[in-house]
Amino acid sequence: MSHPLSRRDFLKISGGAAAGAGAAIAGVAATNAEAAPSDTGRSTLPYKPKMLGKAKTLPVNTAQAFNYPDASSPCAMIKMGAAVPGGVGPERDIVAYSTLCSHMGCPVAYDQQKRIFNCPCHFSTFDAEMAGQMVCGQATENLPQIVLQYNAKDDTVTAVAVNGLIYGRQSNIL
């Protein structure tokens, strides 16, 4: 003859089983963590450099689209025409940003007249001349800025890192 299981007994049994399973998983995770090196405390990601073009051939105040640090990360590079914070090149006027809004990941568009990026989803705006600073709207973070390097010997501009977290990611490298 079977006895009905009370709700209290069921919770005791299932809670104990869940705790035991959690302890077992934690033990396996600790063993695996000891066996493999971890990047948990790493402060910089291993970005691969990507050559974007020649500084002298870039048109002034026109966004040039590219993807960085991977194919799922749309970006824009702009030669502003005057030195700007974070700018590279002979005039220190070339900057690049992720074109995914930091609010909800909508694609932003560059407005040549105002020299800002506009988000059509929630109307956030970002200043291209001030390191992608959020000007107004729903966003609370600046646009992630792509770190560029300029090589004067061959006039090349290369993407080498990202300042800020690209929307929807736990790290910038997929």
C-alpha cells in the first residue's frame, strides 16, 4: 500500500536532490577550471588587427562601413576633417565607432550635416566628434569606439581594439 506524498515531503526531497546536483556540477566546474587556463580576470581581449584603408584616400565627413572585431559587428570610420579626441592619421581626424546603438542595438546612421549618429528606434544621438558621446535619447552609454592605429610609412589605418562593450554581448569577441 502506497502512502500519498505530502507537499512538504516532496519539497524536501526535490530540494535535497537539486542541492546534490548543484554540488556535483560545482565540483566538476572546479576541476575543469583548474585544468584549463581561464581568461576571467583578463582586462583586454585578443583583438585581431584589421587594415581599413589609406588615410589620404578617405573622403572627408563620409562614413565608411566595415565590420570589426567580427562579421557580426557593423562599424563606421569617418575622416572628420579636423583633429578630434581619439583621432588618428596625419591630422588626427580619423575615428571609428560601432554602429549598434548602445541602448537596444538598433543600427545608427551618420548624419553628415550635424556630424552625429542618429538611432531611428528611440531617437538617441551620439557625437562623432566627441568620442561617440551620447548627446540625448534613451541610451545611457556612448557608442563603442573602435581603437585605430595609423602607420605613417604606408598611410594605413588599422582597427586594433574596441573601447566599450558592443550591444548585446558579454565580450566584444564572439
